[in-house]
Amino acid sequence: MPGMGRHHRTATLLACTVLGAAHAVTLRLYPDFTEVRAAARAPNGAITVSFPPGVAPHVIPGSLDLESVRVLSMTTRKVPSWLRTQEGRTVWWARAGKDTPVTLVSAEDLVVRDAQGRYRTVSLRDLSFGGRPPANPQARDTQYTFRVQGQNATLSYLTRGVRWSARYTLRASGKTATLTGLADLRNATTQALKVDAGAELFAGAVQLRSQAGDLPYPTPTTAGSTSEGSTPAVVSVGSLRGLQRYTLPQAFTLPAEATLTLPFLNPAVTLSRYSALNIPFSATSSDGNLQRAYRMRADAFLPGGALTVRDENRIVGQTRLGDTPPNRAVDLKLGADPDVTYTRTVKVIARDRASSTYRVTLTARNRRASPTRLDVREYLPAGGQVSGEAQQTASGLQVQAPVPARGSVTRTYTVETR
């Protein structure tokens, strides 16, 4: 760029090297942040890296680190903007359809001086230059300069601007079900990343000192590329200290302000449908709809993510899936089912200062042409006891029963509270 000094050019080149625009980086992606790693050289005992404004706000403070060298000091500063380098030079001010040569006095408040020595404040859009300016000529990079002992290092930092998450589609038809997963690799920064083969995805909770900030998530897209021009594969490689680990054996590019979506998991699943009601115990009679629910088990670990359920190729609901170990039952409740209703009648049968005893009559009605299974759970106060046609559980009681097509079922049980 015209007017840009040598020091600024070096900083920009090193920034590109670390951030991946010129040379490849290694990525370790987590659900809330990513570790970026890149080779760095210090031929003169210094390593300098700059983050442009579209990258710097996402970098987690204090996360920059150098390996394989001894760090003597680190200096952080704001690099002068490109427009600042034009101060004292001739620029052209558009006025009344004519370009007038003026001298740029101050880039910060856009003060110029004309040939008569008069000063005025102008608009950036009214200025033109002898060379092409960058997209944001007033932007200032954040620059870090390390003084080190050693030559070859690995520089790493943590960023909230790059993350990954899983999302799933559960497809049910009759007694069969399939689950397919996708991995969304999101880059909310303005810097494209050229990623080395061997990028890693981690699933699980990793606690950082700083809190996660909200990021604008770009619309998912498969836009991206690999060195071979094919889709990179996501391969499970087991666990590491309770974190599930996956790798991408191929190199690829993660575009700026975009999401790269890749095929992820396709585990075997079993599925059952039922009608659910989860409520705290109440001494008041009530009625309403039951929830449309599914119980799923997968034979592989499922990282948390959004889940869409399709039954007979129709969307019946969406929910959020938490991190789920293999073969653990997951209950998916997808909204009220107007075809399956309940009536719950409560009567007091005994009461004293220490306790109260209630008789509950629960009736479920199914207006559908197919049967369903009732699963009702009530949460009791500590010390509550249950008898009759309900099972005592650690948190309260549970009622399970088949409900025939266009039929009903009734269960009666006694609850004693203390």
C-alpha cells in the first residue's frame, strides 16, 4: 500500500502467518472457543503478530503463548491505521464536482489543509488517494511483539471467534429409526483460515477463566475447500481426560464469516414413542394435554447440539440434546399432543399436623387411531410416600401404562406428604 512503512508491512505478514491467510495453522476446536496454533520464527530474537479489528475482539485476553523458546518480554500496542500513514501527504478532496489537492493533517478527525493554508474537517467518502486504500482505512490492528531466546517456536492463542457444534436429525418410520449428525465449524472473524491436516474437535465441558461472549453465527453453508478438493472426514479418536476427541485428517480452508458443515456421526439408534407428563405433585385436581415424546438410545457418544425429529418424514419437533454417553436413554419432549389428554382428580383422605394423605385418580384418553404408552412422573416433597398403582422413584412417583387406540386408561394411587 502506498505510504505504508516497512514495520507495518512486516507486522501484517506475520499476522497473516499466524492467522492462516498465508500459511496453514493447526486448529483445536471446542464448543465455546478454539485454540489456534502456528509455527513462528524469531531470526532477530523477536516475534511479532497483529490481529485485525475483525479478529482481535474475539481473542481471549492473556491466552497468547509461545512454546519451544524462552519469552523475555511481550509488548502490546495498537498499530497506526493505514490512514494515519497518509498524514502529511497530498490527498484529493471532492468538492463541487472537482477534486482539489489538499494535505491530510489528522487521520483521526479527518482534518485537511488546502493550498491557502486553511484547515477544515472533511468526510472520508469525499477523499481519494494515490493508491488503493484497504477496506477500512481507519482500522487499527492490535499488535503483540515478543522478545525471545530461541529461533523456532509454536505460537498459540484462544479465540471465541471460531467454534464448532453438532446438530442432528432423527428420522422415525414405523419401528425403525436413524440418526444422522453434522458438525458445524463456525468462523465469525474476518480472517479466513487455511487449516493443516489433523485439526481436532473436542466435545465436553472445558472451563475457562473468562466468560463466553455471544457471537453472531453465520448461516450454515458447505462453502469451504480441502487440499484435494473433497469433503474432509470427521473421525472419532476416543476420549482425552473426559473429553471426546475427533480429528479431520485432511487439510481444508475455513472461510471468513462463514460456517463449514461436515458429515459427522451416523450411530445406530433404538427409539420408542410415548405420551409424557412431568409435574410437581399438587393437591389440586387438574387436566390438560400430554407431551408428544420419544425415548432414544444411540450406540455412540453424542456431543450436545440441536436435534430435529422427523416422523414419517414430517417434522414433529426440535429440541436441544446434551452431551450423551453411549447407550443412555434420552427423553425427547416435543410439545403438547392434543390427541392425548389427561384428567387428574385429587381427594384428601386423611390430614393431621404431621402429614396429609391424598387419593389421586389419573385418567388418560387417546383419540388417535394408534396406541400409545403413558409415562407420568410427579415430583414429591422430601419424605413423600406412594402406594397403589404408581411406583415410588427417587424424586417422586411414576405411572406407566399402555393406552389403547381411541381408548382410555385409569390408575389410582395414594400419596402421603409430611
